[in-house]
Amino acid sequence: MAGEQSASKKPAVITVNTVWCKGCEICVAFCPKDCLEMEGGKCKVARPDDCIKCMLCELRCPDFAITVE
Amino acid sequence: MFDYLQYVRQENFPHIWCSGCGDGIVLKALIRSMDKLGLSQDETVMVSGIGCSSRTPGYVDINTLHTTHGRALAFATGVKIANPDLNVIVVTGDGDATAIGGNHFIHAARRNIDLTVLLYNNYIYGMTGGQCSPTTPRGAYASTAQHGNLEPPFNISGLAIAAGASFVARGDVYNVKKLETLIGKALQKKGFSLVEVVSPCPTAFGRRNRMARPVKMMEQLRDTVVSVEKWEKMTDEERKGKFRTGILKDIEKPEFTAEYAKLIEKMRPEE
Amino acid sequence: MSNDRPGKVRMMQGNQACAEGAIAAGCRFFAGYPITPSSEIAENLSVMLPRLGGKFIQMEDEMAAMGAIIGAALTGQKSMTATSGPGFSLKQENIGYAGMAEVPCVIVNVMRGGPSTGMPTLPAQMDVQQARWGAHGDRGVIALTAKSAQETYEQTIRAFNLAEKFMTPVILLIDEITGHTTEKVIIPDASDIEIVHRKKPDEDPENYLPYRLTDECVPILAPFGTGYRYNVTGLCHNETGFPTNDSHDIQCLIERLTRKIEMYEDDIIRNNELMLEDAEIGVFAYGSVARTAQAVVRMCREEGIKVGLLEPKVLWPFPAKAVFAMAQKVRAIVVPELNLGQMAREVSLASECRVPVHKLGRVDGRPIPPQQLVEKIREVV
């Protein structure tokens, strides 16, 4: 348990594959912590420190373009 | 992070689906379910027909068979009967499975052959440019229903239940974790199992029906989906404009390839 | 078929001989839909296949039956369906798919009269052009024919062998007369029957290309489930099996689908010739009509008319060289057939206007009696 907790405290690394991203904004609209923004028609990671690793952006990305570590 | 890359054919990405199309979300839920169940990529076959959903096989690194319009279940039936050791997943759409392929759909369910069917229901013919399908809601607009659709839609899950499927569930691409669970249960079921996945088409359906933005379509899903448990407690008035998701049928009944194996055993000459 | 051992003599109708031939060829999967006059093929196989561990399924319609045999074939099984005119029409899209995706399978058409529902219980040969051009798109087609139960047995085996060798759907066209006539069939010893199996890949899965371009022009498709994961589609595809829009790849693919049959024509085509050497009148006849024609050759010879017979065993690819050779020898060609000149048209083309080609078409569901053909020949003389 302790290990898991410390792992979850590690800051999230959100990666966007901008070649695969088609800019649908689903990740941006449904991020509960408002970590993401649109820039130039693609998703941009704006506030990674606020990420709680709920994984919803990764789960709902239709383009296989976002990963959260 | 889930590593999808070990299951996809990266050379074919980015995929052909439009921005905000739900089909990629369904594919990811399927891949996670396959991974969780440890399905062998060598021993799994995906069969599809024609349409947007039916382009799914091109992206998955398993044995894949992209067939003719409406006929995925017929091809899949041949694959499964010829080699029952293979896991056979059928990916189809509302037009593919319930219009041109309607006959195969009801008969595969009646036969209760061990196929897992993911039917992406987007209420429209997306690939051909937005013509109305058997699930286009009454009054909705389509390129061939520009005055509003006059026809009542099919209830796809209801159709499968009535035809004799042993497992029927409905999911959606907003509630992705639940969708993954439903697909997992369908994959494990020995018999004809259907997961009807409500998956938005912002391009061909949304733009004609005041939901051009993918986010708008996802919000609509969020606001209209009700779990089967909650649905039971709702009045008819409360149910208006909503639809239920979850397991709609789950029974045990004789499965075709298992019954056929028994027949072969019975016919075997005594030694 | 060699005759090293005497073989077993049995009485059976053509449709049963077809089922026996399929089993002998190694067919272990049949999907069909009831249709007269072909249903006995399905009925026989529904009894025989489960006894051998094979699979039989009656599907919900003709398209489904065709789809199911393609699916089964991709798992490595030798697969077959049987039908008649209207069902053959319904199957065409998926026959085209098997041609495009290069999936070996056998389609038997026990021909009845058309158009439409036509004459369900009466013979015709009205599907010979449908066999060639019934599905949309350009590709090479192999279609065999048979005139007796014995030949139906042998040609069913050959249909499987050609399908496996050239990775293509093969059509066997018999007619209601052949399908429903009970007669003697000599079943050879299994060891005397030549059986062909499709090639297996010899490279490892990492280097495998299902539609690799080779000089042979025939792809090697690994059965599903054997570790070679690839894509099969009816869309234009490249060597990998994935869809392509590349114009060069598409041109290569479609040309190859035609070439892979054309370049092997001499191996595929087989004809019987009867008294053609000194013939003044050539008869071109196939299927049950060829039996009439055999008798007519002798009847005419007794009258002093030098008639010879060219009897193709393979209708597609069309035996153009043999027809051209005949056209150089004879004064006229007569083509009796149970349609209004579907093959006479091909004979005219192949004879390159060297000699007149006379049609004798009968489409009332009755066989052409010898006397009718004799009279036609007298008229031509």
C-alpha cells in the first residue's frame, strides 16, 4: 500500500502524440482537474501538476494519442 | 498507462476515423479486455463487414478478416465452426448488422454460436455520408432523411434478446470503464454474445442534428445513459429520452460448436 | 485419374457423386442453403461430414453459405457450397470476395432454367456466362463442367485441387440432368487419387507477407491460428494485405488476379476430342449436351457426314486455342447448348471468323435429343 501511495504522489507524465491526435477536445472537456487545453487544434498538456491520474483522458481518447504515467 | 501499442498495427495509424468518432474508444476498451483475459493474439480472429466500425480489424494485431457488407457474421460462423479453438470477435455497425446483414444477425443469435459481437451503434451510415440507418431516431436528420426520418428505429439489443442470444449488453463510449467490463463478460461467455455500443458519429450524425462538436455528443451520452439497475426504478415519464446500459440478458443454453462436437463424438466409429 | 487398382463400382446420382468427390478431395466443411436441383449434395454431406469429423451447416441464406465457406477456408479447411441459378446469383458478391482475397473454395452450381426462379426442376446451361462475369470486377475465373456422375466425381476433386493450387474460388457447373441421373460410378482407391494441398509459408511470421509478389503470382495464405497474423480484405490491398490507394499497387493486384489464371491456362484447360482429325463439321458441346453430341457424331458418320466433337472439360478459362485449331480444320461449327448461345458467342470469337458458327439453343427445360442435333447438322451441310 505504501508503495502505491508514493507512486501516486509522483507527478503525472502526460504525453500527447500530436501526429495521431485529431483534436476532438474530448480529453480537454472531461478532465476533472482542467489539466489540458487546446492549442493549434491539438491537445496540449497545460497543468500536469494538477493531474490526479484518473486516466479518463487516456481511456476516452479515440485516437490512441494520450498516455498518463 | 496501458500499453496499447503491443496490440495495434502502428504502421496503419493515425486511423481513418474522424475527429471525435467513438470507434477508437471502443477499440481501446476491447484491447484492455483482451489483455485482462489474456487472449492469445495468434488464436484470436476479428471479423468485420463494411462501414466505419468495420475498419477496426485493420488496426489490431491479430488474425483479421474484413469482409463484404452485412456478411461478417456469416464469415465468422465459418471460421468458428471450422476451428472452434479460435476466439472469434465480430465488429459491425447498425447498418451492417441490422439492415443488409439483419438475417445473419438474428440467425447467429438463434444458433447461439460462440461469437462475441461488438456492434457500434452510431445511428447513421457514416462511411457513405450520413444516410439514415435502421437505428436513426424518428425525426432525426440524415442525408436521405432531410425532412426528418419517418421510420421508427430498431432496438438492437431487444432484437438480439428476442432472437435467442445468450448474452446481451449495452454500453457507451462515455462510460468507458463499464464498457470494458461488459466487453470482458461478453468475451468470456460461451455462446452468442452481443455488446451494443452507443458510439457517436459527430461528422455524419452530429452535424445534421445540432451536435457537431464531439464534446456535445459525449455530453449527450453522459446525460441520457441510465444503468439497468436505476432504470428499473424509474417511471415511464422519467425514462423518456434516456436509454439503459448494462447487462440486459445473461443465460446459459446449448452452444452450437459444442453441440456439433458432441455429434462428431457420437458418430465416431467404435474401436 | 490413374487406374492402378480396379476401384469400387457404385450406382449413384450426379449430386451424390459430387458429395463423394468432395470427401475424397479432402473437403471437411460444407455450408449451403436448400435449392433445387442441388439439395442432394447438401443432404449427402450432412450425413457424411460429421462421421469424418467434418462440419456441415445449413445457413440462413445463400450469401451466408458463401461467406461461411470463405471463413472456414481461411482456417485451412477445404470448403465447398452447392447451389443453383438463383442462389448462384445471390452468392456472386462473396464469390468475387474469394477471388479478390484469393481464398480457395469450391462452388457447385447444378444449373436449372432461368431467368429468375425459372424452371427449378428442369435442366439448363444458362449460368455459363454468369460463372465468368457474375461478380463485378476483373479477375481470372476457373469453371469446370461434367457430363456424367463419373465425371462429376472426378471434376469435384479437380475443382478442389485447382482451388488449392491457384488460391481461387473454383466453380463446377453441372446441370439438372447430370445432377439427377443415377448411373455407374467407379470410385478409385484413395491412393490413386491425386490430391493437392495449398502451400504453407516457409518464412517466419516476422517476414511473412500474405500477398507477396512472386513469379508464380499465387499467394501463400497461412491458416488463421497458426501464428501468422495478417489482414484479409475485399478492398484493393498491397502485399501486406492492408487496404491501399496506391495506383501502382492496385494496378499490379488486379492485373495479377487475371494473369495468375491466364499464365496457367495450358495446365488448367482440358478437352476431349472425338473424331476431329478428318471432320468437316465441328460440334462444340459441354455438360449433358456432350453426351448427345457423342451419339450424334457416330450417327452422322453412319450417314456419311464427317462430324467431330470438341468437348471442353473446363469452360473458363475458355479453350480458345482448341477452338481456333478446330476452326482451321472444319467447314462449320455447331454449338448445341441449353441456352440461347452463351458459349456459341465465345466459339465465334475464338474461331476468328474462319468458319460460320451455328447456334442450336434449347431453353424449354428439355434436353436436346440426338435427332434435333442431327437435323441441325444436315441443315448446315
